[in-house]
Amino acid sequence: MEPILKAVDISRVFKINDKTEVHALKSINLEVPPDKLVVLRGRSGSGKTTLINILGALDRPTSGEVIFDGKEITALTDAQADKLRRYEMSFVFQSVALIPTMTAYENVEFAMRLVGAPRSERAARAKECLIRVGLEKRMHHRPGELSGGEQQRVAIARAIANRPKLIFADEPTAALDTPTGLAVMNLFRELAHEDGLTIVMTTHDTTMMEMCDVVYTLEDGEITDVSENDITDKEE
Ligand SMILES: Nc1ncnc2c1ncn2[C@@H]1O[C@H](COP(=O)(O)OP(=O)(O)O)[C@@H](O)[C@H]1O
Ligand SMILES: [Mg+2]
């Protein structure tokens, strides 16, 4: 199958000052197949965040190309990149970044308001997304009244609300204990395999990467291994 996302010869150099440069990524090539859960694994400092930011058009590479859904996205204007991030991709971060004064429902609904979704659609879709992530009973709680795992689920509901094709998640389980992290990973698997989303995430946790379909290993800014896990989803 055609990859939904492709990185071709990506490098990223950070200039610290006149004398110092950091080569955070060196000649990265990768392909993300659609409807899969793909992980970038590696130690702290290996380049995971730099790479995910470039794949998600939050940052530009020093050289190389990112092709998303058949289109080159590395040369977009800021406005074009904003539009892409609004409608076709979304992000989930380790620090959840929900609006603390809004309930779970309002946080999700607000994300839809930002893209101009009609009012009539917003309510039903926000509820549907919160139900999808298992929060039907917590919809009207504020983030401060939810556990870390529940807050991450709200962030995921918010990320799927506008029906993106791709979700990027940078260390989405790092702040969670192992059982809670595994439950989030199970949800990601379901979203990829049942809801037609592609998910690209990062982690340094072996337990979490075992749940992913494709594992890219990063070391010192380079991909040193690609492997596929063949896990059968449990029957309901
Ligand atoms: N904005 C930046 N300016 C300078 N160096 C950076 C910047 N962002 C990341 N780096 C450097 O790039 C390398 C990769 O960092 P990062 O992508 O954050 O790794 P990871 O997410 O795997 O921990 C590190 O050496 C880091 O210090
Ligand atoms: Mg990082």
C-alpha cells in the first residue's frame, strides 16, 4: 500500500552560535503505511521530537522532503502548514495542554469551533469522540477533576474530533503509569485498526513500543533499525 507519510533524506541542523551546530537528524528515510500505529523509539536526545515536529510540519528540515498523502509539505508557507495541521493532522503531547477552565466536553467542542465546524455538528461529534475514548461518564468534568490517563483520553478525543488522517503523539504515555499507558496504547491501536487513522508516536518505553505495528529505532539522529510487530488484535 502507498505510504501516507514519507520522509526522504531529512536532516536537521540546529545552529547554537557561530561555532556550534547540533546535527539532530542525519539523512532520515522512513515510510508510514496507512492505518497503522508507528513508533519512533530511542533514548533521550536521539532526535525523536525533532523528527516528529518535522513530520507534522511544526518545523522545517535543513534538507530533505516530507511527503504527506502524495504532497510535499516541507515547502509550504506558514499559512498552508497551519491549514494542514488544522484539518488533516493533529497532535497529542506528553503534557496534555487541555484548557483547565473547560470541561472535557467543552475542550473537544472548542477544537471543532476553531476549525469552524457548524454548531449543530459540534455537540454530537464531541460526545461521540468522548464516548469513543471511554469517557462518557466524565464528559462534564474539568481536567483538574480527571486522572492523568483520563486527561490524556480527552486530549485524544480532541485530536480525533476534526477527523484528521494522521495523529502525531510525542511521548503520550511518558507521564502515565504502565497500566494506564498500556490502556492508551490499546486505544491508539483501535483507532488505527478500526477507525482508519494513522498514528505516529514516540516513546523510550519498551512495553509501549511492543504494542506498535512498526518500530523505527533512532540513535543519535539516525534510523538504525526498522521492525514490524505482528500482533493479532483480540476479538471483542
Ligand atoms: N531547538 C533546539 N536547539 C538546539 N538543539 C536542539 C533543539 N532541539 C533539539 N536539539 C538537540 O537535538 C538533539 C535531539 O533532540 P530531541 O529531538 O529533542 O531528542 P528526543 O526527543 O529523542 O529526546 C539533542 O541533542 C537536542 O539537544
Ligand atoms: Mg523528545
